[in-house]
Amino acid sequence: MADFDEKDLNENEEDKKEIRDVGQDKEGTSDKPENGSRKDNDYEDVCFICRRPESKAGKMFKLPNNITVCNDCMHKTMDTVSQFDYQGMLNNPAFMDDLNKNMKTQGFPSIRFVNITDLQGEGGIPNKQRVKKKKKAEGEKTEPVLDIKNIPPPHKIKAQLDDYVIGQEHAKKVISVAVYNHYKRVATGTMDEIEIEKSNMLMIGPTGCGKTYLVKTLARLLDVPLAIADATSLTEAGYIGDDIESVLSKLLVAAENDTEKAERGIVFIDEIDKIAKKKNTNSRDVSGESVQQGLLRLLEGADVEVPVGANSKNAMVPLTTLNTRNILFICGGAFPDLDEIIKQRLKKQTSIGFNAELKDKFDKEKNIISKVTVEDLKKFGMIPEFLGRLPVIYTLSALDKPMLVKILKEPKNAILKQYQKLLELDEVKLEFDDGALEAIAEKAMKKDTGARALRAIIEEFMLDIMYEIPKDDNIGRVTITREYIEGTGGPVIDIRSISGENPDNLKLIEEK
């Protein structure tokens, strides 16, 4: 190796110091945005090689392009490099002269095997794969994550749900009490050495009855992180599909990668009936019973390794640990053909004679799903261990005609109000008479898809109106009639007055 004089060594040391100073200044300025709303220092650094966060890997080495490498990976890399001479480059005087020249001018040699910026982007590890640091001050008591005084009581939670969800009184009462008790448990921890268990929920109801909408509304009112996952994509670990931990990954994203905030959120697992045990099959049930087994530790409460910013664990994804003890799990499903299982159980109790219950009595009962028991769910294909971790089981009733009419017009964000707002932007009033609302509800009942059928029907007959109204500026009001819904007539169109100054002074014209 070529000899270095003392002057070159001093210059190299000064250059390195300048590089360190520039790096510190750059780091200090870039981490603080102008508005001061969000600091990059709130996130943990992640090793570029092993993908471990700073809390697990220890102190990090900062490299150009905002890349950080942990102490272990840096030492392994240096040990590997020191074992090779790269075809005598270090013993080549010309190469060393070029190296020293680049160190003086640029600070680093002009050798680049891979453009790391192309791999990771300008910011190194993106924020979606970086976890926020846990704030722990030594010698100070940590403040409670929730103030029990700020938790709304059950009757206020239900009153707010009434503004958005029509009907389902029993379901709203059950979910209000369960959520209130859960967050009292989170806020207080333990009370007099009595630990309060979690009140995970299982809601059962036909499609379109408002299961998902109820949970979305609840999370918005409580202002807590909410993750909505679909059980149909979950498979056993090692098979193609989403890992079970991906349910918590979505919760972590909803909490902006803040583990403390995510550990008191709500997880709603939809289509839970799709992971029932498969009957009469000899193949491995990788998306059925095995998924139920994997969900047990999440429902019970355990420390789970969760991939950050991805749906599955792999070598290129950092992991963090979430404790599911204070996470409220709500499972929902339509459970098709469950009513037949309930009828079979009830028919066994029938008898012969006067005042006896006949077998065909339950065939006419519409809301038979409300008579569900744990035994019926076991027969459907849910394992006992899974049902044991969902102590609160309740049903949602199917929607009838009066409920569908109320859903059209009463909630704060009702479907009719949405279309009225759209036409208000064109300075046109949209109205529906009672006959039209009943006709829409009758059509929705025939589709048998619950409230989801309402929007499909309205989209169909509103297409021509939304297309024609922007053509004519003289239209002031449109009234939808029953005849128009049934296809035997047209809507009532009101024309503005000629002056246009008083839009309420309208002349009635009926188009048929």
C-alpha cells in the first residue's frame, strides 16, 4: 500500500470532519419541517440490510442517501470486504492516488456498483416502513393513554349511531356497552387487582344490513384507529395469500405507524364466515380452520411480530412488536345457510298433539337468525376455541320495507341527500314523493341485497336526469314520482320564472 504523508492525513481528517458536520446539519434541518407539524425524528431508523428497527438493532451508522446500517451489519460487511483484495486494487498506486483525489474533492471515491437511490428513493427507508419511537421519560410517570372522563357513556354512543344507522336497536345497544366497557378497561388498566377481560364481538347478519357501516361510524365517533380486514384473503403462514399478522399491519398504517396508538385501536374482520372449517375434504385446510387457529393468539392478547408497510413477512420488510391485549376485535359475517342449521335444531323440539309446535312454523319466520346459539355456529364450522374468545355474540335483523324507506331519507348522509346536494350545485332542487320512496324500497326488497340495492336502483333511474339537467338552465325543480320509478311515466319538471330572480315562482310542466 502506498505511503501517506502527514499532510495528506491531516487533510483527510479535516475533510471527514466537514462531511460529518454537513451530515449533522443536513439531518438537523431536514427533520424539522417549516410548519413544525411533524418531525422525522419521531420515527425509528431501520437498518437497510437486516431491516431491524433502532429499538432492536441498537445504534445506527448513517450513510449517504439517508441510508442507515446497524452495528452488526456494518461489522459483517467490513469483515467481508477485508478478506478480499479486489484484484490488487489496494496495492495499485494509481488507484490509491485517484482514491485520495476523490476523497479531497468529493469526500467519497467515484465507485458505484448499484445506484442505491434507484432502489430506495430519495428518502432511504420510506416513512410507511418506519415505526414511531415510543416516548418513555425516565423518572416520570407515563400519562394514561385515555381519560376515562372523556369516554362517552353508552347512551350517548347509541344516540350518535342513531344519526347514521337506521334500525338495529339491539345491535347498537350491545356494541355501545361493549365499546364503553372496553375503553374503561384500557383507561384504568387494573382495578383493585381485578383484571377486566376483553369484550371481543361477533356480529351476525344478512348482507347489506349495516355491519361494516356500523363499525365505520363507531370508529369515526370515537376517533380511534380502525382497520377493516377481509378474512377471505387470509391463509396459514407459508402459503400464498396474506399472513394473519397483516390484519395488524393495516391497523398500524391507520395509526400512522404509532405502536402506542395502534395498541388501543379497533380491528374489524369482515367475512369471518369464510374461514369456517371445510366439510368433506381431505386436503389441508389452509384458509379455514388453520386461520381460526392463528387468530386465537391475536384475540386473546399477545406480543405479535408485525410487518411494517407490507402484508407478509419477508427479508426486505422491517418488523415491529404489537401487544394485542388492548385491541378490540369485532368479527362480522353473513353466515349463509345458518338459518337452515337453526331450523333443524328447532324442529327437533316439535311435538304432536294439541297446542304443539309444528315443523313448518319456523319456515315462515323471517328473523330466525336471532335464535342462533354457539352450538349452531360450531355446526357451521367455527371451532370452539375461536368462539370462546368472542364472548359478545349478537345478530342484526334483515331490512324490511319501512326501514329501507327510512334509510333513503333520514340518516345524515342519506342517499337522497347526496343526490340533492349534487343537483344543488346546478341550482336545481330534487324532491321525491312518498310513492317513489316506496317503489324504490319494493325494488330493493326483490334484489335481496339489503341497503346496497338502494344505490344501484337510484343510479339506474337518475342517469337520464343527471345527463339532461345540465343542458337546460331553465329547470328549477325535479320531482321523482312512483310512475317514473315503475317506468309508466316521467318526472315532474318545474321551470324557473322568466326573470330568474325568484326561483320559487315556478310554472308546473309534467313530461310524460
